[in-house]
Amino acid sequence: MREIDRKAIDGLGIPGLELMENAGRLTYEMILDYYGPAENNRVPVVAGKGNNGGDGYVIARYLKQDGAHVEIFLLGQKDQLKGDAEVNLKKAEEMGIPIHEITDAENFHVPDDSWLVVDAIFGTGFTSLLRAPYDAIINKINYSGVPVVAVDAPSGLNCETGQVTDPCVNADLTVTFGLPKIGQVLYPGKSCCGFLEVVDIGFPAGLDDDIHTYLVTDDEAAKLLPVRKPDAHKGDYGKLFALAGSTGLTGAAAMTSLAALRCGTGLVVLGCPASLNPIFETKLTEVMTRPLPDVAKKGCLALRGMGEIRQQIDWADAVAMGPGIGTHHETAELIQRLAKQVEKPMVIDADGLNCLSKDTACLKEHKRPLVISPHPGEFARLSGLSIEEVNEKRIELASQHARECSVTIILKGAPSIIACRSGNIYINYSGNEGMATAGSGDVLTGLIGGFLAQGLSARDSAVLATYLHGSAGDIAAEAQGTRSLIAGDILQFVPEAFMELESCREESFLD
């Protein structure tokens, strides 16, 4: 955004004052949308000495015009301002808005009768440590109990990394300009932003063409939904072969299979150890099962079942492999061979990835579009890194390995990162902490496999499945909270998540 700002002002000659005016006005309008009329309400605007403070002075002017009792707390002195910020401070002063120069935290307080506080201290340019008096001032804002509106970004948030200082402004609403910032959708930064609203302040189209990191929103996910024909039959919506399950882990295979059906797949066949087939016949009504040779009735897939498995893969349009499959040495060798030989779109997850971690070269030898969806522990085993290293550089590492192995990677977490072999990165915005529960990933695997079977690309399947999975989790959490959420709840609310996306698509067509 800094580069886009520079291109707009220096390259295209758009006045910085015009962009600042638009930023302040649109933030003011968003305040009214969220909190109602400003008339007779008291609003302290806490502003820094840079352009973020300049945005705050514009907001103060509009609030004053609306009849609010506005006062500006300038963290510094008037003679330290320059450029567009200085111009707008003088405009605010000419309107009679009180301006308090604050150089000591002892001289700052949030009035008890404040309607809300506007945080215009640092904005998106903040990358360093907090120094006095900013730390004490931010603490006073946070402990005031008054709603906080952050201008562009909560002060103390590093918008490049998502890391936050202690303290960092805890905003209830963040109004950011042009595009969302990576640090606003990664934790812990996301938790400091409250509701995030993105407003267009007048940057010309095309200035963001060299950006390859995208935020997945409901509108973008809705565009990926497969078209459903009124005269279709089940064969039109794809055939998925799921290879999953072992003793003690039948639930993983069941949820994967059912999730694939729930996302609109026409036919799903579950390949499972023969000794466990009676269990699956009881668990699953709509899913067909194919009993396969197992290892001395130990309830895990045997290598000698390769021929039968290949027949099922030839029948299918896509393959989902791994959930609950176990890591017996025969099963591991089976998975390694299949990863290199399968010539259908495929998703591998869970124990399938643990089997491949013993021979990671298999990932580079696959023949058709491949999606893998590791959690940080599985990714660490595949990459040879520690979990700590993975979590520190999730975006960079996912992107690097997606390109090196020519796969689409969903690095699960909060939020999940989708890395494509093209180098594009998609950050998923849906989901909640209640989804950190056993079996949640198995539901995701079924959704990915189902979309692959319906003909979506690896990228579109990964993006749509991840968003839909998170959305179903959000609906489940709204219905029954996050603490007691289980994977079956996510699966239960997939239909409602679909209905919400369908509504988004209909609205975009009307627009």
C-alpha cells in the first residue's frame, strides 16, 4: 500500500490532500454506519504527527460539522507537523476544534463521557517498538472502556507481519484504505482489529497488478461455486474415490466421505480395510464402500490391494487419500507408490502426508494436480523444519514448497494459508478457534476432494473448500458457541454455508 500510495501521488499526480480527505470522510461515514448519529456525542481524536494523524484531523472536521463535541489530542507539538497533515490540522483549528498538545502521558485522558475514541496515532507505517509516552497513552485508551475506531490500522500493529506491541490498541472497528493488510488478517494482529472494513479512497485501477497475495472473501468464494444444471444427473457432478480409515480411525474416513457428498459430489466410493467394512456399512448410508485387502486383519490397508485400488481410481474423477489411514509400513509404501502413479486430480491429507514424510520425493513425482493440506506439525515433518520455524514464516514457507513441489498447499491454521505453484497466496478469512478440534481437517479433505471431482482446478478447489469449511464453522459457532464445537458440527452446517454463498452470488449478479 505504501508503494501504491507513492505511485498514485508521485507517478500519477493525484494530490495527497485529496486521498487524505477521502480517507477521513469515508472513515467518518463508516463510524456513522456502525455507531449511529454523531450529534451531541463527545469524540476524542488521538492523533500522531504523520499522515495517519492527518486522516484523524479530517475525521474530526466531519464529526464537528455533524454536531459532535470533538477534541484533538495531538501526541506532539503543532510545529512538528508538515505537509498534508499540517494543512488539515490548521483546517480543524479554524473550525474551533480544541487541540491539546500531549508530550507526557500524565496530560492525557479519555473523557468518561466519550462516545468513542478515534485512534489516528501510527497507522500502517508502524514497525518499531513503542516508546514513552505512547505505551501509557495506548494503555489509557484500552482501559477506558470506550469503543475504539482505528484509522487504517490499530496503533502498535505491524501490518507486514501481524505482530503487535505490548500494548497495542484494541480496536472495535478498523477502517483501512485501498486494500486489507497482511498483518490485519494474521494473528495476533487480527484480534486487535475488531471489525475490519476496507474502503476505496480513490486509488486508480491497475496499481495493484503486481500483488500476488489475496484475501478470500465471501464474494470471491461465491464466484468459484460450480454451476448446477436443472437437468443434471449424478454423473454430471463427479465421482470421488476416497482411500481412508484404519482401526480406531473410522470416523475420519466417514467424515471425509460425507463432506464430499455434502459439497455436491455425485458419487463417492470409500476404499477401506476389509475387516472394517461392516463398521462403515453401518456408519454410512449414502456413501458406497469398497472393502480392500488389509494387513493380517489389523485394520490397515495392505500393499497387495494396489490392483483393486487402481481400478477404483480409473473409475473416479478425483481421489482423496489419507484421513485415518494409519502409518503401518505397508500402508506407507502403498501411499508412496500411489502418490507417484495416480493420474487423476488428488488431495492428500493427515496420515497420507505422514506416510509421505518418509519419502518426500514422492511429492515431486506426482503426475496430475495435487492438493495437500497439512497442519503445522505435518508440514514440519514434510519439510524437515521445526514447528516453531513453520509458524514463524507460514506464508513464505508454504509458497516456497508449493513452487518447489508443484503442488497446491493448504497450510492449516488461524488463518489457513493457500499457496499455489504459480506463486499466488490466498489467505482465508473465515473460521474460528472452535474449529481446532479432532476431525475438522477430515471434513476439509472431503470438501477439497469433492470440488476436484466436480472439475474445479486445484487452486479453486482449495480456496473454495477452505472458505466454505471456515464458514460452516462460523455458523456452527454462532449456533452453539466455540467451546464445545466438534467436527460433526462443521459437517452439519456445510449446507447453510452453501446457502450463504449462493445468496452472495445472487446479489453480485443483481449488482
